Amino acid sequence: MAGQVQLDEGVLDYVRSVSLRDDEILRDLVNETAFMPSLNAMVTMPEEGQLLALLVGLTGASRVLEIGTFTGYSTLCMARALPPGGRIVTCDISERWTKIARRYWERAGVGDRIELRLGDGAETMAALLAEHGPETFDLVFVDADKTGYARYYEEALTQLRPGGLVVLDNTLYFGRVADPEAHDADTEAIRALNAALHVDSRVELSLLPMADGITLARKNKAQ
């Protein structure tokens, strides 16, 4: 049985050459973020953005919740994949970075599909639950502070419809989750979440070894 292919730059370039279907707007957003040396690792990889768009379509999602916006690449990808009348609520704590996001959303013509809420992610989720009740979202994408992931995940399950999908980014966390010497708070938080998800009978589960680790957790329809 063949093992996992190691994705060096040559293989990654090949994957993108035969799979990636980005455009000038998405490339410009990536390039603008690349000039932020301490933050450019936070931007969603293009192939992950394309996967998120595919997942929106596959799940038939019309109501999407995103925790962690940054400069809005993943938001843009998912917004484009929404059906007519679909909407994505995205939240972040930074007005500075989301100003960049808004500019690209408007340029792509999807600004009317996106509701941006500035503030703490957990507080935003609590407000949404109070406003709309449980089981109102079809897909929740989490890409925010790692120590908050466990709480975001639990809130996401409450707000997802049965059969809905939670997508968690960075669940390999630069490979540090497999390093026994790594004990920083972020790594420990992701490591603990991965272990908890492994035995969570409320969901179907797959951790994809692409990008920085992408976990898909589908809420069981019986829940």
C-alpha cells in the first residue's frame, strides 16, 4: 500500500497547475497579504479556499458561519459558492484586516452575501444563537485563535443543522501536534481537540493532511 506523498514545492506546484482555478481577484488578495511578513501565514491557502467552495456546494449550504475572517480569502471563496439568497456570517476582532477583506468582496461582487461582525468569536456565536436559535447554519468554518477551538466547536454543533458540517483549520498546527517536545498553549489546545474529536460519537470525522491540517466533522442526523 502506498504511503502519503510528501508535498514539496515541486509537487505542490504540480497540484496547483492541474487543479487550482483561482482568478485575478483571489491572486491579488494573496499577493497583498504576502506583504505582511508576520501575518502572511494566516491567509488561507488557495487550494483550501477552493475546497471550502466545493464543500459549500456539496452540502447545499445556504447559511454559512465563519469564525476568523482575517483578509477575507476564505470568506470570498465560500460566498461565491452560495446559491441565490445564500448568506455567510463571518466574524473577526480586527477592523484593520477586515477593511482589506471588504474591498475584495465588493470587487468580486459578493459583498451583499456577507455579513461581517466585529468582536469576540464566542460572544458573536452566543448572539447569533440568541437571535436565530439552534440548528440554523449548514456549514461552520473555524480558523481563529487556537485556544478557543474547543468552545467554537461545541457552539458550532449547537448551531448546525443535523447533517451540517464543521470545518476546522490548522488541526496539524505546523506539525507541532506530533512533536512530543511542543507544549505551547496553541499546540496543546489543538492536540486536545483532535483527541476529543476522535471519540466524539456526535459526528462523522476526517482529518485531511493537506494545507496545515483540515478537519471535517459532519453532525450526525440523529442528533
